Amino acid sequence: MKRKLIAAIGVAGMLVSVAACGGDDKDDKKSGADGFKGETLTLWAMDGSTPEKWQKDVTAAFEKKTGAKLKFEVQQWNGIQQKLTTALSEENPPDVFEIGNTQTAAYAKTGGLAELGDLKESIGADWTESMNKASVIDGKQYAAPWFVLNRVVIYNKKIWAEAGIKDTPKTRDEFLKDLKQIGAKTDAEPLYMPGQFWYHFVGLTIGEGAELVKKDGDKYVSNLDDPKVAKAMKTYQEFQKLSKAPKNKDEATPQQGEVFGKGKTGAMIAMPWEAALAIKADKKIEKDIGYFTIPGATAAKPEGVFLGGSNLAIAATSEKQELAKEFLKIALSDKFEGQFAKEGGVIPNKKSLESSLAGNPAAKAMSPATPGGGITPLIPEWGAVENPPNPIKNYMTAVLNGKSPADAAKQVEGELNKRLSQKQ
């Protein structure tokens, strides 16, 4: 997370967080001031995840209401999955913890997470459905949605003006037309889009209603030969043709924000925090940066996006279940969820709280696509798929190099199926 850098330039940013925390009590129906006096709730949060003022205010509200103490333990990214797995198997786990939305299913299915159906009923009736989906495994609520971020178009307003473009596009076809106009009327590269930018590709499949895997008996197998997946790849290919980026690299090799920062690229599809990389590369570009929602096939519906974000969960073995739920009720209340969104520049778990994003153009550009967004398959087996070399990246490069989507799917399905047989 690059929060300090991002906050300094007014750009919202946060990487997908995974952390752990804890809390709850075996004594039933404690409530009111001092109801849990003498107890301490342990919360694991990732480095950079919680804005300082939000953390201070939530702690004060929690301790005033419950009489208990709140212990924040900041976790580092490196090695967190193994550390959390170990902690959840021990007698004294963190009570409450932040966990990546794509990883919630794996921990739920191994019994590490407490069920939170009653919490959903009491405070989650209007949680955004696309965000809450990652917290529901086999029909049961195992976490609470906290925040998400998704990709937007970050564009160079100076280059667009030089091309004679006055308004940002509202449809996919308009977006393509504008990019081609940039190519025709300026010396800039219209769009920076490497061939293995697979998070954006996943967003396109979500927009098409496609699934990357399917059930075959009691196991999951590749579904890359689905015509809907092929259609998403064709859309990707249309845009990638306008880029000089390599077909066999992803957006981090090199960092696309640094490429954009050179001031010779019309646009990139990126997380808002990547604008900070551009500004770090060249401060002069800051005044020329703008944001808009990735346009979809029609103006009524934005492009599909991958929702990267975090949930909050309670350890199944925590002895402070009720106290942990009291914390979640406070932290996820409209007051503090709205404050969190405003200070962190992230999308809150309720549509009604998006007014908190006023004055943040990057966050406001993310907002319209959130309801139609999604994540990777909610199965424990998925983790192995993303390990390098990711077979879906290889599928993308194969198509861009001339193979048909069907042939490219066939080329990688053996490796993809092998990985889907490996539970994490």
C-alpha cells in the first residue's frame, strides 16, 4: 500500500488487503457501557489499510460502548497468508481480522471463520450485493464486506485536448473511437495495455456474465472455451491493438503508471493509486491527470470490473464472539464506514454512503462500475491458478499472437485443470 504517497496527491489507493484480527466472548448477551470491562479485543489489519483518524475514532467509540480495550496489530504483506493460517489454528487467534475478498472462501471452507448470519440480518440488509458476494460461501455469511476498489480509465487531459476530444466517452465504441483519434491526430500512444493485463480481462468476462471455471462432477475445470469468455477476449484484443505494450507482459512489467508518467500515453486502465506512480515519475503530469469510469457496451451500464478489496471476519475459535460482533457493528456503522471511505478513498459497502466520496474524482469514477463488478471464482482451488506462470495470462498472449480463442483455451486447459486440482 502506498497510502502516504497517494494521500499527498489526493489520489485514492489501496491494494487488496489480507489480515487477521479477533474478538468475542463466551458470556452471552453482554451489552451497554462497561458490558465487557476488563476484556481486550485483538484486531489484525494490514499495513496501510486503516486511516489514522478512523482508527483513533473507532477505537474510542468501541471502548466507550463496551468498556473493553481494542488492540490493533498491524500486519505486513509478506508472509501474511501463512501467518494467518497458523494463527487461526491456534488457541489464541486474533479475534477480528481483515481478509482479502478473494481469499475468504478458502478460509471459510477450512473452518477458520465464524458464521455471521445474525450480523447480516442486523446491519447488512443494504450491503452492496456485488461486494457481499465474496462473504457468502455455500449460502452462509462468513464475513462482512468492508471496502473495494476497481479499475478506472486514467487519462492525460492534455493529449485528449490536442486530439480535439472535448468529452469523455460513455460507451465502449466511443472509447475506441476516441483512442483511434488520439492515434491519428497526436504523436501519443493512444492506450497503454500490455497483453497479460489479466485483472482487466477478468473484468471483461464478468461483464459478459462468463465463468472462468465450471463444475465437472466433483471437481472444477477450465471454462475458457466458453463463447462468452471468447467474446471478452475479443474486446480486450480490440483495445490492445491500439497499444505498443508487449503482448507477453503484465501491467507491472514495467509498471504502467511509470510509463504513463512520461506524458506520451493517452490513457491507461488502472487502479486509482497508479496515478501516484505516474506523478512520482514526473511531477509535471499531475495537472493533466483525469479519471472516468470504464465505458461498457451501452451508456446505461459500465464495463465489468474486478473488485479488489477486503472483508472483515471473526475467527471461529475466538472466545470473544459477542465482543467481536460489537466491534463490527461499530466499525461498519454508517458513521464509521462513511468516514473510512472518505479518508481512505475506497468504495464503501453501501450505495447510500457513496456521498462520502465527494471531492475525490478517482473514487467517484470507480463508483458506477461497482454494482456490476465481481471477483475470481469463489473456490479454494483458485489460489493455485494465479501462481506464475498464470495459464490465463498465457491464454491471452496466445490469442493476441494470432491463435483463435478456442485453440488458445485448448492450449492452456491442461495446466489450468492441473492447478484446479490442487487445493490450497
